[in-house]
Amino acid sequence: MKMWIAFWNIILKDMRAYYLKPPNISWGIIFPLAWTGMFFIRSGGGFDGVLTLLPGLMAISILFGTTSMLAVTVTFEKKGRSFDRLLLAPIPLGILMLSKTSGAIVFGIANAFVPVAMAAFFFDLSSVAWLTAFPAVVLIAVSSTFLGLFIAVSVSEVFEAQTFSNFFRFPMIFLCGLFFPIERLPSVIKPLSYILPLTYGADILHGAFSQGHTMPFGLDFALLGASCVFLYLWSLKNIKRRWIL
Amino acid sequence: MKAIVAEKLTKRFGEVQALQDVSFVVHQRELFGFLGPNGAGKTTTINILTGLARPDSGVIRIGDIDCTDNPKAAQHLIGVVPDESNLYPELTGFQNLCFCASLYGLKKSERESRASELLKSFGLAEAASRKFGGYSKGMKRKLTIAAGIIHNPSILFLDEPTTGIDVASARQIRQLISHLNLSGTTILLTTHYIEEAERLCARLAFIVSGRIVQTDTIENLLQPIKQRHVMEIALNNKETGSLEAMASAFPDLVIERREENKIRVESSEPIRAGALVRYLEERGLEVMEARRIHPSLEDVFVRITGIEAGAMKKERERSGS
């Protein structure tokens, strides 16, 4: 019980201190809106074009939202030593990091639905398989958050976290099949696509929106889930190695 | 009853041997001091004891719990006040305390009443709704101490609690520490302020370059120098003349230079000030003052560690107080 009081209050504190701050709220809305507007105008397609674009827009919104926030909530607090306060609390490290990342996961999920909300004003999205799409959005948010955690734990400064994040984020736009099918990538690059968890998340979303998936949903979910577990455990190992010297 | 036991703690950071066979015991309800210059290993010791660092070897027991391999096991018993005020600048004083209390599982009503009570007793009630980022250094320090005891820990680690703050705030904080100890909290305090250690602690460990060189009660530490007679002579000149010649003239006295125009004279017998003053004035040195001083913990520290108190004072100035 005591542990869950701590768990919940860490999330609430992060919400109050970071996520619900006007710059973050506006960034969380403006960034996906800008991507959405840009791709809609560029594609010039009709309803079919929307259903093809939305999965990529949702995934990219989650990826940038979660990884950017982790750089602040974890790297910034570690730099300012307020993170030590959490490490000194009688909470298992695994639970502590779950509570620390939960805010970013929720932020990422909210980001994903900004392009959806915008599209829903103009198009009928009733054909979308939401029961498949929503778990995929959650898992993409979790894996992106844990990727952000892995990055945040690997560096010492906030600017390093942002730079290091871009090292992953921008190639992932092209490599994970968000807007360009992986089949069209040069064969030497394709293996890279298949080691990135976002590839499987984007595939599920393409399937849920336009039956455009290339792998079975079961395999996509399994690999996405496994990557979440792997990134989380790797980050915990890194925290123990780098922060508890 | 032993509250903290450290046995042969050793820690190396790369080429630097931060701790070497550090062993000590802190008894329940005791205020135990760790005195040493910056970089001596005080913070590393606290980090290891509280779970923020791992020892390369050694044993740690907090209360009855062996937490050498599992530092989390005893974290509910301890409170930690780090050497930097590391609360959340964007939260108010009240919110910060409530959040810290929640980390120890206190329910909302308990958190709020404890936070209000501490803000009042630390003289911060009026600043409760102000953001921590806007507090003065002294206020930040006090709130950080309040955050360290929000869950009523039986053992408190205080790392340099008065470094870098004004005299009045430091005095208030010392009073708070004394009060906490009197009310039953076991305290391990690190400091490089000799006077602070002497004023607050019942027992002390001198730590230098990662090694404990002496551990004892203040009374026992002072015992060997209690019978010593010490005189300090201030001269108007910058030169103090030849101390070797002076030592030859007064073979029973230990004579050394303190600062550029001060001479310190020590003896096991009462010192005859007149003879010394005459000797100096006959050599053209103008004596401004000759006064008997009582040997202090500073003298013990210098004698045992070989570190000049002046070096510690310079550190103090660098740290901003």
C-alpha cells in the first residue's frame, strides 16, 4: 500500500511539475498538429490518404513526445540531484522507474490522438479497428518511453539527451515504415528496420487503419511487447551501473 | 544499541581511493560527527550507507538490518539531508514536503499535518505556498532538513548541513539539529567546520584521504591537550623573526608561526609572557597582544591529522559561508 502511495504521487508530481505546464501542453498539441497539417497538404490524397497517413503521424507524435519528456523528467532531475531523493525512498527501483515513466506514457498516448482528433473533424474514421489500434498505441508509447529512458540514463546533460534522441528518432521516421513501406528500402538497410520496435507498432496501426500490415498482428504485438521488456530491463541495469556507483 | 555499523568500507573511483577500511559505530540517539576536509570521503561514506553508492568491500548494518547487498532494506528507517538542497524548485515548500512524505507511504492527511507542523517549527510557515526555487539559501537548507525528517526517521544522515549559508541561518540549523537529537533521533553529521563538530557532536571521527584517523568522544579527544598551556602573540610587524633562535632561547616551549604576524607558543608549564615579550621587543619586534588561549578541538585535529586549520578555513571561504 505504502509503495503505491509513493508510485501514484511520483506520477502526480511529474504531471504537476512537467506535463501540465502550458509549454508542454501546447508543444504536445502543436507538434502533432504541425506534422499532421504538413503531411495532409503534401499528400493531397482524400480519405484513403488519411487512413494511410494517420498511423505514421500517431507513431511519430508518440515517439517525439515521450522521448523529449524523459530527457526532462529523468536527466534534468538527475543533473539537479533531486532524482537522488527518489533513489533514497524505500521503493524498489523497478517500481520507481515505472512510476517515473508512466507520465510520459500517458503523454505519448495523448499525443497520438491529436492527429486522430483533427482527422475526425473532416473524415469518417468508423472503419478503423480501434480495438487493435489502441493497444498498439499504448505499446508504442511504452516502448518509446523506455527508449527515452534508455537514452536519458545514458547521458548526463539534458542537451545530450535531446541530441542522442535525435540520433534514434529521425532515422526511425524513415526506417520504421511510418510513411514509406519498408519493402521499398534498400535491402542492406532493412535489417535495421526490423530491430526497431516502432516498426512493429507502425505495422499494427497500418493494419488497424487500412489493413495495410505486412506481418501477423500476433507477431507484431509479441515483438513490440518483448522490446518494451528488453528496453526497460536494460535501462534498470544502466541505472544501477551508472547512478548507484 | 547500535544504530549504524560500518565495517572496513572500501571504495575506489578509478585511480582515486575514496575510502580505505572505514569502520565506525554510531549508537542509538547519538550525534556522531564525521570531520574532515573536502574530498576526505565524508559524502562517499554517507552515499554508501544510504544506498546511493555501493562499497567495493565492507559491511553495513542499519539498526538490525544488514544492508550491505540490499540498501533498500533499511531505507524506511533513515532520513537523508544531502549536501545540496535538492528539492523541486517548481513546487512550493508545502508541496515539496507532502511529496517527500508520500515517498515513504504517508497518507494524505498525515502528509499534510506533518508538513504544516514542520513548516511551523522550522519558521517557514509564511513561505509554505512559495515556490522552493524562490527561497533564500538558508530557507532552502531548512526545508531540505525538514524533508529529510518528514517521515520521522529514527536515523538521520546530515551531509554538511550548514555549508554555504549565512551565520544566522547556520545557528538556527544547529539548534534544530540539537533539538532533533535531544528528541531521540540518531544523527550522523558530516562537516568540515571544526567548531560545529565540537558544539554539536558527542563523538567524532576524523577522516582524511578516505581513512579514519581517530574516533573518540570530544572529551577524550581534548584530554591530551587539556593540561597544555597555549599563548598566541600578535606582532605589529609582518616578520616574526627567527623562530629557531627563539626556540633555542626557550627550550621548554613549542613555538610555531601562525599566519604571517602571529606566533603560537605551547608548553606543559604555565608560560611566562613577560620574558617572551621582552625577548621579541629586544629584537625590534613590536608585540601588539599576548593572550592565553584555551586548546580547542582545532588543535587536536591539527595534531592528529597534520592538516592546518587554515586550510579548512580556506575551504569554508570557498564554499561561500
